[in-house]
Amino acid sequence: MIAFLSGLVRDLRENSAVLLVSGVGYELLCPASTLGRLTLNAPAELHTRLVVREDSMTLYGFLDTDSLRLFDLLTGVSGVGPKLALALLSAMPPSALAQGLLSADTALLSSVSGVGKKTAERLVLELQNKVPEHLAAGSAVKGAAAVVSTAGRDAVDALLALGFRDAQVRAVVAELLSQDATLSADALIRRGLGKLR
């Protein structure tokens, strides 16, 4: 099992990053929150999970162990594959996702593209007692919870209208609100544009 890879970021793609490690380029599928924090030609260390299927071997990469832990929990739920787990982790910070699972917030979970009401209910049912509470602790939860505020929704809608990808927009707005929950929609849009471009 490959626990982590440490190397130089050689390429950033829509859903993945290529990490150069000892002369070998490893492509890792990553959530938007991880991709947004990587810099081209800069060193990075990613915690990894290798998923082996009959017809493929795919590496998934995460900047922090909390994201990796949630990925493992999510993919352990019947009907939730790595692609859907990445969509959930791209749509919101790990703390917000953990809080949504702990508080049985099916509306928050089903707001993610690809997650229907039944899937959200199954996630809560199977993971509510498995999510470590420390993942939802701290000030990030308060900021993440504000993603559903009017300013957060307005900023997401405006950025989506400009053609940015849904998962990236939600991740950036959630990150900004976790840093300052009092930001107005205009401020979120301006700062969001800076991060998305």
C-alpha cells in the first residue's frame, strides 16, 4: 500500500495532479480543495489511497489525513464509489462534511451533485456513529455551516453563472467562509474570482 507520495507538482489537471517522485510521474485524482492548494512546480506531499479494480488501479491524493479518513468512510458505504466520495469532498471542507454527517443534515449532503436524497440518508445512517467528532470540531465548522447562508448561496450562484465548475466554486466559497463567516456576497465573489482564475 502507498501511504503517501512526496515530490514536485508537475501538472495540474481538471480532476487530478501529476506528482514527480524520483523520476516517476504519478497521477493522483484529488478533491477540488486539494487541487486548489497545490502549486505547479512546487513540492507537495499527498496522503494516498490506491483503489484496485478489475480493469484499473487508481491513486487518490489528499493534502490532509482528515480528507483521506472521510474518503475511506464514504467509499465504505454501499453504492458510494470513489467518484462520488471525491464530489462530496470537493463540494465542502472536511469539517463541514463531517458536521453534516454527525448532525444528519441530509439537505446539505444532497445539495452535492450526484447525491440524491436516498444516498444522503444512507450516508447518515451508516456513518453518523463512525465519523470522529474531532473532524467536525473547531471554528471551521461555523464558517462551513455558513455556506448555506444567503451570501454564500448568492456567491456560488454568481460564480457558477460565470462558467466555473460547481465543485471548485463550492470548495472555494466554503474555504473563504471558514476564514471569515461575515463576508458579503460581493466580497466572496471578488475573492472567489481571485482563487478560481
